[in-house]
Amino acid sequence: MKLITVSEYAKQEGITEQGVRKRIASKLVQSMQLNELTHIAVEDKSPNIIKDLKSKIRLLQSNIKSLKLESIAVMNQNDYIKRLESRIDTLETKLDESTAKKEELYEKVINTVMIENKRE
């Protein structure tokens, strides 16, 4: 709790000093007389603000950690995908080679059969 003057409270709340005095009269705010000035007791919000900011910082730090872990997982997945793509390329090359060999063998067999048919 801290004490502020009526004019400071009015600026803080965005009301006139007359409005502040009405709040004092209706007991909506706690006030006291010191050195011929009316002071109003208000709750000091700075410790709460600090706690809120600290909790926000912790939350953001945990979010950063989780995002870093996710990015590492994605990088690992990208590496795995690259290895799979390389393997697929290798297998496609082997498939093309074996298809070409198969066609050559079919042509040889067909030629051989045709040559034998002509001899007969």
C-alpha cells in the first residue's frame, strides 16, 4: 500500500478532484489527513507487475525451449528425408538398369527364336 495525494489519484484514475472527494465521502476509497493534505491509500501494483513479468518470461523461455526441440526434430526429419530421397534415386537407377538389361535379354531371346524358326 502507498499513499498518494488527491490530485495524483485523480490523474491516475482519469477523474476530477471533485470526483475523488465524492469517492472519499462515500467511503469507496480509504483516505487520511497528513500535513493538511488528504492522502488516499492505494495498492502498490509494482510487485504484482514484476511477478507477472517474471511469469511471462518463464513462459516465453519454455516456449523457446519447446520450439528449439521442435526445430531439432524437424531438422532430423529433413535429414532422414534427404537420405530416403538419395536411396530412392539409387533404387530408381538400379531399376532403370535392370529394365534395360531385361529388354536386351528379351530382344536376344526373340532374335534367337526367330533365327531358329528361319532355320527350320
